[in-house]
Amino acid sequence: MNETVNQIDNENIPKHIAIIMDGNGRWAQKRNLPRTAGHRAGMEALHRIVEAASDLGVKYLTVYAFSTENWKRSDKEVNFLMDLAVEYFFKELKELDEKNVKVQLIGKREYLPLKVQIAALEMEEQTQDNTGLVLSVALNYGGRDEIVETLKEILNDEVPYDQITEELISSYLYTGDLPDPDLLIRTGGEKRLSNFLLWQLSYAEFIFIDTFWPDCDKDFLINMIKEYQNRNRRYGDIDEN
Ligand code: FPP
């Protein structure tokens, strides 16, 4: 085991890490490459981070791959990202399955191209019984949209007024089976949530960091976990020490 891993407190690994994978375009621009090359490098970074999270004992990893707002980008870039998602699901299937990773898509899937829906479904079906890391890939995901859909479903199910609780609402979200994230990381230097997991991030620790997503690797994740372990989570309570 290398020195960096040794400095992690294995008793305090964040159970659920959420990541806004930002900075692909600027990573490419810095190298005089097209934005699409940045997204491809971003897919390789995702491979490294999923592997690292699984090795380090993180239980849930949720990544923002395409937002409900990302449709505003050029057709070329949108099409490239959709093709990349298909490629990711097919290319990674064997390895993720062997690593006991369970993969699920979160977001409004019915508006995604059929090829993406099919690739995601195949990944989900093949990995559904795996018991290791749960990887949730947010595609055509928006936090406000998720809350609107949740309200519609609760009304549709005619849930009685006095049964509407925070837990009930949580269970109707796309992330219904997951605990709330303990740690949110946004790479690429921007300090905003961009409509990601609005309900679920209420008590998460936030790390905003300048590193571009394609530069992220296992050492990066270890450093993020160390930073998390230096935080003092109080959930609205006071510090008794
Ligand atoms: C934001 O960077 C990134 C995205 C909108 C796409 C994220 C996609 C990947 C990491 C590729 C792999 C994943 C799948 C499953 C498709 P940006 O383009 O906004 O970067 P910029 O802010 O530097 O322009």
C-alpha cells in the first residue's frame, strides 16, 4: 500500500460521494484539442475514479454526466456525449461486473436516444445483483425536474396528506434506494450546484476544486477523502468538544 493510502482513516470513508465532473472542455482547449477530446479523456478519468472508489471501499458513487440543461450545447457535442455514454456502458460492462459494481442510470431516461436507453438497461440488468460499489450515472438529470416528477408521482399514487414525510419524498426520487451523499466534489473551478441532487445534498460536505476532471485519478480521490475527514460534520447540532 502506498503512503497516500496509509493516511486515510478507513473507519471514516464517505459512504456516498457525488461528483460534478467539470472541466473537460477547458482541459482540451489548453491542449489545442477539440472539446470532444476532453470528454473522451473525461471518460477515462471516470474509469479511474470508479476503480479507485471501489478499491477504497466507497459504497455509493453518483456522477453528473449530462444535465437537463446540456441539450443547449451544439448538436455535435450532444451527439458525441450520447455516443460516449453508449460506448461507456458497453466497454465497461465486463470489468464493472467483475468488480462487483452495480450500475444504474438516474434522470429522465425516456428522453434519451434509444441506443443510450438500451445500453444502460443492459448494464443495469447485468449488474443488478452485484453487491459492491453502486455507481449511479446521471444522464438527462436535473434536480428541479426530479422534484417535479416526484410530486407528480406522489399525487398520482394518492398518498394521504399526513403520510407525506421527508423520508417518503426521498424514496420517490431517482435516488430512492441510496443514502444521501456525504461528500460532493465539483472539479473545474466553478462553485455552484448546477441543478445536481438539490434535495439530497442538504447535509453533504462540499469540495470545489480547480483540477479539470480529465486530470483526476486515484491520488486525487484519496486527497478528497482526506479533506473530507478533516471536516467536522454537525448536522445543525453544536460542537461539544
Ligand atoms: C462538463 O465539462 C462535463 C460534461 C458536460 C460531460 C461529462 C462527461 C464525461 C465525464 C464523459 C464520460 C461519461 C459518460 C457516461 C458520458 P464541460 O464540457 O462543461 O467543461 P468546460 O466547463 O471546461 O467547458
